[in-house]
Amino acid sequence: MASPLDRSTSSPSGQSSAAILLAKQFKQIQTDKDIPGISCGLVGSNVFEWEVMLMLSDDQDSLYGGGCFRAKMTFPPNYPLYPPKMKFETPIFHPNVFENGEVCISILHPPGDDQYGYESASERWSPVQSPESILLSVISMLGSPNDESAANIEAGKLWREDRKEFKRRVRRCVRDSMENAWD
């Protein structure tokens, strides 16, 4: 039997509360200029799937500065009780991004306690988070990788043991992202 938390409620217009909230958050992120270098659009007219472009300026304190990275955010029907998934479509070499592009950071992990005891519940998803807070966390993650639980083992190892090679791989990734950003 499904938990009441797993069901999305509908408004009188037939739209789910998740769809209404996402439409509002989408409109807010379109008009909010507090986060430069982020562009979001819907995939078709589906408010549960967003195309994201992160255009990181060269002056940002990040090895990924100057890069243009495309990603998708996919929201579940029970949003905001559960987090969306974020996946880079532009190849990116980073300890906290799986080779298939999926982002692995605490804020995107389901709410509650971590079964392995690595993350506290306060670090994981909560309904007060928003697409904007996710994107800010991802930008922060790009500048400060967490190599303790690397999703990309090779990137995590290079980050720890061979910064020169890690930086070389990231520079190539940034260069490729700029060349292919609008394909």
C-alpha cells in the first residue's frame, strides 16, 4: 500500500500539487538573476523535466570555470517530498559525477538517515530545498569535490593523488564543453 507521502495531491484544475509547485519554481528561476550563468528550460511542456545549462564564468574559483555544461533535472511525481535526479549530458570529469553523468551529492539523496552512516539526515534532501538550491550546490560541488565517497573512482583518485593530471583532464573537459555547448 502506498504511503500518503508517496501520492501527489491534485488541485481542482486537475494539476498535481507537485506540478503547480514546479511551475512556480520554474517561473521564479527564469526571472531570478541572483544566479548568473544558469539557464533552464522545460523539455517539451513537461514541468517535471528541465533542461539546464551551467555557463561557468572564467573568474569563478573553480577548475570548471569557462565551461558550458548541459544537464537534465527530472522531478518525481511526489516532489518536493523526494528529490529530483540531475544528470549531466555534457561529459564532465568530476569525483562526484558518475561516468554516465548522474550527479552524486547529499542534497539529491532521499530524505532520512543514510543506511551507511556517511551522511546525516540534515545533509540529505528535505522539502525546503528547491531547484535553485540544487543548482547552487552543484556549482559549489564543482569547485570543491568530495573525494571521500567518489562516484567517479578515477576522478577521485586523481584529485587525491595527481592534481596535475586531474587539472589536465578537467581543462580538456571544459574545452570540449565549450566546443559542443550548442550542439
